Amino acid sequence: MAECLMLAKELIEAHEGRRHLAYEDHLGNVTVGVGRNLDGKGLTNNEIDILLMNDLIECFDDLSNFRWFTQANESQQSAFIDWRFQLGAAGIRKFKQTLIYLDHGDYTQAAKEMLNSVWANQTPNRAREVSRLIAGL
């Protein structure tokens, strides 16, 4: 069976191609990867968990470059990962004053500064919860 699946994989990929971004197929279905019809089939919970875990690892690896992240407790780290997940690598780096406070180990003031942002205005409940965790409250 394994050989059959490998041969089928090669054949299907040759016919379908491999796309890293979603696109509309010839029938107008949103498709991604190797012919995965998101409109018709969608994703399984397992696939969603795999995608999420890959994204979380990416966030963790990026944040691990900062001393303030590695010195934070697990609750704070989870909040930083949430923040990074939502805003992306470039997005959190725009928080210049917040990063200065974090570099000085002042998580409380950094959390207050985070609330003084467009991000906090756009997603106030999430911002309040993330900043509360970062402040250690």
C-alpha cells in the first residue's frame, strides 16, 4: 500500500501542482496545497491543529530571539505568542516603546504601552487579556 500511495502522490502532484497560497481552480473553488478544495472539503481538525502548531512554533522561534521573552514566565510567553500570532513579526516590531520597556524588564509598563495602540482599539478584549497576562496580573 505504501508504494501505491507514493506513486499516487507523485501522479496527483504532477497533475494538480503545488500551491502555497489559496487560489481559485478552474471551477471557481478555493483551493490550496495539492488540489485541496477548501470550499468542498475544507480542513479536518487534525489539519487545523497541525497548521496552528506550525504557526505557534514560528512565533516561539521568532520571539526566542528576544531576552525579555526567554526570561518571561510561561503565562507571559503564551501572551507574547498570542500577540505575535495576531500581529506578525513585523507588526510587533512597530511597538517601539513597548519593546524598550520589555528590554528593561518592565513588563507592567510594556503592557500598559501595548494598550496605547491601534491594535488595542481594533481588538480591545484580546489586547486587555494579553496585556494583563504580560503584566503578570
